[in-house]
Amino acid sequence: MSPLFAGAARVKLDPPVGLAMLGYGNRVGRNTGVHDDLAAQALVLSDGANKIAIAGVDLLALGARIADDIRERVAESTGIPAASILVCATHTHSAPAFNIFATPRADMKPAEGRNLDWERALPAKIASAIIHANENLEPATLRTATAPFALGINRRLKRPHRQIQLAANRSGPADAEVQVLAAYRPNGTRIAYLMNYPCHGVVLCEDNLLYSRDWPGFAMDEIESAAVASGGQRPISIFLQGATGNIDPRSRGNFEVAEQQGRAMGRAAFDALQHAPSQGDVKIGVRRIALNLKLKDFSADLSIARDCAAETQASLDIHRGGDGYQLKRLRDHHAQSLSALSALEALEEQNRRDRRVDLARRELATAMTIVAVGNVAIVGIPGELFIELGLAIKANPHFAQTFVAGYCNDLIGYIPTSAAYAEGGYEVDTARIAAGSGETIVDAALSALAAMRPQRC
């Protein structure tokens, strides 16, 4: 078995100040500045026969067409197979607005709140981080560890009459540990860190108008600073968001909270690595798994929504009681009906326009990428997986540690459990894929992990 090589790099994304921001539908105002730089961080690993690349990008998400563009640019420049590249968004909600599903055409007219030139340059900029990481390859050893960390809290609170509210549910499932992989030079100095934990990047709320990596950025800053303080040059740290679909931070509000939580995670990960054993000779493996997931059937709900809108419109039309509270009440009813109808029609329109969708079969095509580095696996999920599903993958018996990386190489939206579909709630209402899709993904991941498990000597 050949010695391991590792290389890392970081490239700033530099979005222009003044753009609209993604992440909150009710955010008012555009970006007013930069709190901390958004960037693409990349790690390349090679065992002499196989190479993999993992990029963590400080954006809300990246759709398949943009991720594929990035991976193809890297493959052409480095020879790393496109199927062996993971491009993962950190899912910060303090990043600029852009079309996450497609790069703007050259003839596209200017769009309100966006900078199309910046968007067009984005794939090459992200790809350059991976290309530079590949150029920086040097002999390395690995260490892996876990540490207690409990920022995330379940956000599906069951109310009376079986309603689900988007609020903290302290008795619901969440993850209580951060996982970390680190690459070291032969002299013991650090090349890179790879941290994994599931929790939405939403410590910063709608009132924040500054670009920021949110709490994961402070985690990256802390682990890098700790490495410098212990000797050696500053390493590159990469954050891989986990199965965050129904997980929010238990503490939210401002940069002080984000810094406190992020630095706690970075310090916990750094300390956990200090006594972890080194691995010098590891084998790298990759498996890309095609997924054809059934779409939800909106027809019954659309029919009901159209009937509701017609009824509330009729009530408005026949109103003869003046312009008092009853008229306001009727207008509110109709606005609610139109909002529900519009949301369902938007989901159907997404399906009609989505190149990944086969409308005849009512299926959405995507893929999951799994890489194995010795006794560590990284499962790249193309969306927002519920924590129950992520924990099921993480608990597989085939690898000592399994990182579940969400927002990886695609975005198909929320991936709830089958049980959640029966309960409803925001994530289920906005999901495009049918009940059972999450379990299909888990089954496919577990089967692949079993086939990829390290050979015991």
C-alpha cells in the first residue's frame, strides 16, 4: 500500500457588497458589508492509486449543474475523476443571493439584487481551490477523532392536535458529537482539518445583513488558530454540514452567540485529535450511486387549494357588509388561500422546469457519492437529510467513523423520514420527493458502505 498524500487550499469567493441575501424569505434589505470572508476550502487526498477531493463552500447550496461544472473543470485540470469529487455547501444563511441551480447565460439581462458576472465566475473560483489543493500535495498521515458537542436541537415541536411547529424540541433526536479528520505532515504540523456536524447555519437571524459563514466559520477559525499556537503554519479547515434537515442551533441571535458556539466546536475537535493515533498507509475508495426518487403527488392538494381559493373569492364577491372587520377577515382568508395555492403551484412548476425530473415516471434523478479513506467513510447526500436518517447512516458497523455530508453535489430539498410525512410540518410541506425516499437513500448508503468496508487483516 502506498503512503498517503494530502493537499489543501482556500480561495475567497468575494461576492460584491449590496446583493440580496439567501436563507430567509422574510429578510428585509440587502447586504451592507462583510463580517467574515466567504470562501471555498478544499482537501485532496491520494493513496498513490486513487485521488479524492472534498470542498466545503460557504454558500447556502449548490445545485447539480453548478457542482457538475466545478467537478468537470477540476477533472480536466487535475485528472481527478469527476465522480471522486465532493462539492459541499456549508449552508450558511448569511450568503449572497444567486441562482443555485444554473450559471447565468451570457445573454441574460441583469437581475434585481444579483451580480451575474460574479455568478458566472463562481464555478471556476471554487474549482481553483481544489486545483490548488491538488498542486499542494505532500506526504501525510491522518488522525480522526470525535468530541462531545451539542449545538444542534431538533426543531419539530409537536403541538396539540398533532400539529408540527418549527420550534425547539428538546426531546427530539439530535447529534451530540463533532467528528474530525486531520492531515499531518511527517514533522507533525497540520495540513488540513475536516470537521463534520449537523446543524443549520442560522445562529444569525433575518436581521443580519452582513456576509458571514455563521457559526461554522468560527469553528474553522478556532481550530486553525489553535494549530498555529501549537507550532507550524496555518492549516486549512473545511466544514462539512451534516444531516441538518430538522436541526437548528439551540442558541441563536447574533455574532457573539455564533462565535461562542463555533469556537467551542473548533476547540473540542482540536483537543480530541491530540491523542488520536496516526494512520500513514490508507486505501482510498469511491462509489457514486445513482438515485431515482419518486416525486410527491400534489394533485389532491392542488385540487383542494383551488377549491379553497374559489370559495374565499366567492365570499369576497358576495360581501355586502361595508368595509369593516368582516371585509378584512374575508381578505385575510383569501390571501391565505392564494398563498397555499401559490406554494403548491410553485412546487409543481419546479418539477416541470427541472431537467432532473422525468414527469412521465414522476421521478427526480440525483446521486449520492461515498468516499472511503481507510477506516473513515464520507457519505455525500444531495440535500437536507433528517437527523434520524443521518444517524442511521453514521451508526453503520462497517467503518470506525462515518461522516454524513449534506448539500453535496446537488440540492433536492428536504429529505424527511416516512414518519414525518404522516405528521406534516414545514419540511414535509416544502419537500418535493415522496415519503420513503429518505429510507431509500439510507438503504443505498448502508449497502454501499458494506461493500466498501476495509478489509481486515
